[in-house]
Amino acid sequence: MANKVFGEARLALEDGRELTLRFDFNAMVEAEEAADTGTEEMMKAMGAGQPRLKIARAMLYGGLRYHHRDISLDDAGDLFLTDSEAISEAMGKAMQEMADRRAKNPPQGAATKQSRRPPRGTGTHFSKSGVKAA
């Protein structure tokens, strides 16, 4: 099954190049590895608006890898020197699209499904006066 939860945005650079950011599961794994921290911590830092440079660079790197496999972590860092405003805007759009898609396609799996286990007990209720049939 294709990944339904992703967000994309165009990134127009000052030098005329146009890149595409894509945030999905794999992008977040790439970013985690590059920043050596978890997704939750990265998202909190990005949401606060003042992430550590390491986190911002890692997020950009992870987001670019889907469409631009040849980009390096250093390349991602260099982009911030000339295009930080465009990067911030594109990253915000891509992350918002990812959040919107996640809301429309909630995760499926054992943790999200209701238990199919039958209720416990004997089918009787106990009270101070004794046992009553359910």
C-alpha cells in the first residue's frame, strides 16, 4: 500500500533552482538519523519556531531526499545561508499537508483498533445482598 501520509511543497531558490520537499515516514527517519534525536523532539523544536540548527538542517535534508537523492547533509546546510525564508515557508507548507493527510488517514493497526476480546467475568453481578444474574 502506498504511503497516504506525506506532505510536499516546492522550494524556489534564489539561484533559480526549484526543489521539492516531501515529508513522510522515510523523510522523518532520515532526519532522525541526521539530527541524532527523535521525531517528537524535532517536531516540538520546529513548532516552537527556534529549532537548533542541527535539527533544522536535518529536517530539510530528510525532506529533500525523496526527490533529490544526491543531496548531502552539507548541501542542505548550505541552502540555509541564502534561502532560509523560502525554506521555512516550504517546510511549513509540507508539514501542514502531512498533518492534514494524517488527520484524514489515521494510523491503522492493533493499537488503534478496538479490542475483539470478549468481556471478562462470569456474567453475574455481586452486591451486598448476594449474587444476582446479569
